[in-house]
Amino acid sequence: MKLLLTSGGVTNDSIRDALADLLGKPMAECHALVVPTAQWGHPMCGPSSVQGLVAAEPDFRHFTGLGWASLGVLELTALPTIGTERWLPWVREADVLLVDGGDATYLCHWMRESGLAELLPSLPDMVWVGVSAGSMVMTPRIGAYFVEWPQAPDDRTLGVVDFSIFPHLDLFPSNTLAHAERWAADIGVPAYAIDEQTAIKVVDGSVEVISEGQWTKFG
């Protein structure tokens, strides 16, 4: 699987070029599935934000509104009830998974429960574009600072990559570089703080920061 781990989506030409390189063909020819599941685990999200995501409303122009050939919805909480034989072809036929933000521990839980996490190693050509929690879920830990789901057993996530991510640098008063430094001191693995103009591209273990904004690496 090829990863484009972002804070706010495909927000500038550099990130767009990186995505085009990963896809290997124009976005207008690519079939996307959007995963809204993480939103249900976060108190700031709900039906209206999921509607905007799925409808590719202007707030999501850097993500679901990029002009995909088709845009379907993959809701992970439903998958265990319908059987792998039904949803597996949907995933295999897609070019890209667009995995939205919310709570990364909730998303991690449903990736495991649905079977999607187990499937990922068999999808070498699939492109995963994460926003916020959709990026953080691929890391080993997100830190207690970002856990909003009350049922989360801890802050551990999938560990597909060996670094952690502090998103939305300087977007919110609680996401300053000073906050990121305190978070990184307890995370125990290499980590990046990234703003909305930054992405991390990962292919075959090779990590590249793509940025027209601000970012910092810790550890």
C-alpha cells in the first residue's frame, strides 16, 4: 500500500503532484472510496460533517472534492455484518481509499473489527490518503492527547509506519509547536508535527515529507 498521510488533505500543488505520482494516472480516471468511520468516534463530528464529506461539499474540496471518476462510501462499522465476500471486491476495485479524520483509536478499532486492517498488506497498489486521524491510524501511537473515544483501551494504533503524527500544527490554539514538543516527549517513537500544507509520503518504507508549509521532526 502507498500512503499519503496529510493533516488537511491535498491542499497545494506539491501534495497534489505527490498524489498524482502515487496514483499513476489522473484523478479524473481514479475510483475512490471514502471512509468516514473515524468521525463517529469524535465529539466534534456527526451527521452534518459526514454529509459534507460524502457530498464533496466545498469544505472537502481538498479531499473528496478533487474530481474523482467515482466516489463511493466504505463505512467500516457495517462491514462485519455483511460478510467479506461482499465488500472485498469493492475495495479491490478501488484505486484510492480516502480516510477521513475524527478519532484514530475508534478508526483503528473498526479497521480491525471489519477485517480491513488485515487486508492492507495484500493491496500493494492501493493508495491510502489520510486526513488527520485517517493518517494517525497508520502510526504506532497517537498519544493520550488525541484520544477522544471514551472506550479506547489506550492510544495505540496500527503501526503500519514507525513514526507518529501531530496534525493541524498552528491551526488551533491547542496545536502549537510547544504542545507538539510536549506530546513528542512522551510518544516514544520518531514523530512529525505537520500543518495543513504538509503531507508525508510513504512507499515501500521510504518516507518523504511534502510541504509548502511548516513541519518539524522529533526524535
